[in-house]
Amino acid sequence: MSNSLGKVKEEFFQLMQEEFRRYKEHKQPLDRRIIENNRWFKSRYGEEMTGEMPTPATPYLFNAIANKHADAMDNYPSPNVLERRPEDKDLAETLTRILPLQLDYCRFRKTYSRAWWYKLKNGAACYGVFFNPELRGGIGEIDIRKIDLLNLFWEPGVTDLQDSRFLFLTALIDREELRRRYPHCADAFLEDGRVTVETYDEHGETVTRDKLLVVDCYYKKKQGTHTTVELAKFCSDTLLDATENHGNSGLYAHGKYPFVMDVLYPDEDTPVGFGLVDIIKNPQCYIDRLDWIISRNAMVSGKTRYMVKDNGGINEYELTDCSKDIIHVAGSVGEENIRELQAKPLHSFIIQHRSNKIEELKEVVGNRDFQQGGTAGGVTAYSAIVALQQAGEKLSRDMIAESYSAFQEIIYLCMELMRQFYDRPHAYRVDKEKYLSFSNSVWNGDAICHPLELDVAVSAEKNNPYNRVAQNQTLLELWKLGVFRPDMAESAQVLLSHMYFDGKEKLLEQLEKNLPVDNQTV
């Protein structure tokens, strides 16, 4: 064992290693399920089926997940910071303007998209909200990443990551890179070191070759009445580094693990849930089995075959060669010598049963035809189609609302990191020719151990096309009714104040300008 333990006691480090092994062993069923779900998502599960089942070619499962992902990206979230005290109004407005830009610097839209794919497949996505001191030319920057659950380990039985005694995040790192980063532990990186980690690659040795498993152990430490998050890195039985060896301030002063879990369908006694693959892979399996039966019957019944007696005197090569105009036979040809064999077509019930299974899959996942622009039953009016689409999207809206809760927690962690680490000003371009400079001095020296006195509201960055068209249609109807005439401004205010649509506040301001001076509100 390395002698670089510092303030981390040897007994505590041994406990850390034992808990990592225990957490890892308990999580193996979930790891196997995640790997299997990824194969189902890519329609590579045919080899798992028994018999002569070929690789399926009906990716209804993929289509269902792709549609839910499109719904999520249509409603990409945007933060709105609200003050709790009047003196924090300017701070809240400034944070509302710069946080979307901060997310852009972190490439969060791409991270959000990848996390949604992962969430829909496996039932949960995890975000890591870190501070990377090497970014932005060395002044540091917030770093938001999608965490693969194969690399994250928590205490068995907890439903909230924050309740876990330890949190372990693993990564495969080249031996030479480790020797460069930790020269004082170079002797510990032996050539025969073995890696035991789950990977998506069917040939794991190609991924883990010349790499070692480095474990980041996050744990909480009480500092009087304040809790900080500490970090210890180890490889095998060697402690590489620990934040406790670099002072008493801890890694993160906000006292929370830098991980946010976004769960699709929750399960008991676990912080993760189950996803769409777990629910619809059974009907998908039957759809492909029935498709194989129907396709095989079509291949057999669509080909003319013959039964020929061995001594029938018919040249079978000329019989099966369609380019031959003449077929030579010896003797007379009768039904006792040759007979056509034609397979019977399948009963219509089998074909209908496959269609029923497809409808079952769509119904279970809420991926109905009209949500993709298809109509049935004579529905052709635009307003009726939009109404059906809005009614059918309630499942998607529920999923998105859960993700908004996770996004809210991400924003809180971002503000906490700004408050702790942004000692030097960070520049943001809020408009074409307007810039803002932001540092943690705006908190007026508030102690980092005090909770933030701010709230975060989440809304869609921009409505989907159907909502925008519906809103435009509403405004056109109001225009036709004369609501925007100057002489109707006062009654229009009453009407609009009881309506709900984006941009209502700006519209009310414009209407107030049209009111006579005597009627304007003070």
C-alpha cells in the first residue's frame, strides 16, 4: 500500500475498498440489464432467441424510444431564477440571463440529449455536475457530464444517492497516463494489473487492454455544523490522492454529491428505475417471431416446387431451369411421376395477431399514429388533429416534468459551484454587442455554508411547432374579434388577464400604452 495516505487513515481506506467491492457485487444484475437493453435498442437481440429466428428487422422498439426522445428535445428546458428576498432581485435577474449561456459553454444540450437516450433505454440517467479547474484557460469552469451507470456505484438499499455513505465513480485510464499524473505512485501501476469492469463491447479485453481501473470515492464529512464533500482516488490497493490531504475546505462546500439522477419509472429500494426497453421488449419479441413465421411462409408458398419419382424419367435440371424451353422426359408423364407442391398460405388470424401486437406495443408506450401525423376515422380538421396530439402527449409531458425536476437540481448545483469557485470574473455575451462579467462577489460575502436564498423555475426554451401554431391561431382569432383596437384596450386587458399563453405579459404592456391617460393603472 502506498504511504501517501496523509490525513486519510488506513482503516478508513480499507473500509472504502471493502464497501466498493460490496457495492459492485450488489449492482451486477443492473449492469447486465443495462448491457442487454443496449442490445435490444440496436435490434441485436435475435441471437438470444431460440430456434431459427433471424436477426429482427422490425424496430418498433427503437421507433417508440426515438419518438419520446423527440418530445423531450422539443421541450428543452430553460432556467428562470426567482428571488426570495427583495434585495436579491438583481442577482436573480443576472443569473437568469447568464445560466443559459453557462449551459451552452458546458455543451449541455448534447449532454441532455444523450442522457435522454440513456434514460429511455435503461430507466434512469445520471448527470455529474463538477468544477474543472483546468478549463477556461486555468480559471476553472463548470463541467456537466452524462454518467454511465455502469461506472457508478452506490450503497445497496438507498433510493436517494445523497443517502449513500460512499459514491464510487470508476474510469479506465492508460497506465502511462497514470504514471504521468501520479509519479509518486508509479511503482504501483504493475504491468500485470487486472481490470474487472462491465463493458458494452462483446470483446472486453480490447477495451481494457493496457488500462487500469481508477476509482473516485466521494464521501461526506462533517465540519462542525457544516457538511462538505470529500474525494479520494485509488487504484487497486493504492491511494493516489485525497482532498483531505490538501486542507480542510473539502472538495465541494455545498455538501451534496455532485450527481443528479433523472428516473423514468421509479422502482423500490433503488435510485434507478426501469425503462421502455424493459416494458416493451416482450411484445417486440412476439412481433418479430410472428414476422419470421409470415416471411418464411411467404418464401415457401411463393415458390413453385415439384415432387418427382426417382424413376419418373424427367430431367429435373431442365425442369428447374426456367431458361429451358424444352424438358426431356423418358416415357409417358403422368400425375404418378410428377406432382406440383404448393404450401398453403397462413390463416388470416396469424397476420391479424401480429397487427394486434404492434398496436399493443404502441398503446403501452403511448406512441399512437396521430402523434406522428397519421390520422384515422375520418379526422382531417387541423384543430382536431392537434387536440388528439395534445391529449396523446400526456405520457411524454409526465416524463418531461420529471426531467425538469432533475434539471432544477442541476441548476442549484451550478449556482453553488459559482458561489464557491468563481473568485475571478467570468465573461458572458448576453446579446450581440452586450457582455456581462460575473463573479461570486455578487453574493456580498455570504458564507458558503448558508443555503441559497433563490428559487428555480423551469420552462421549455421554446414551444414545439404545434404549440406555436396554436398560439398564433389564438392571436388571429383575437384580432378578428377586434380585441386589439385602441377603443377596446380596457376590456381587452380584462380578457387577456384571464388567459394563459406565452407572451401575455408583453401583450398587456402594449395594450396599456393604448389606454387613455385617465384609465391607466398606477
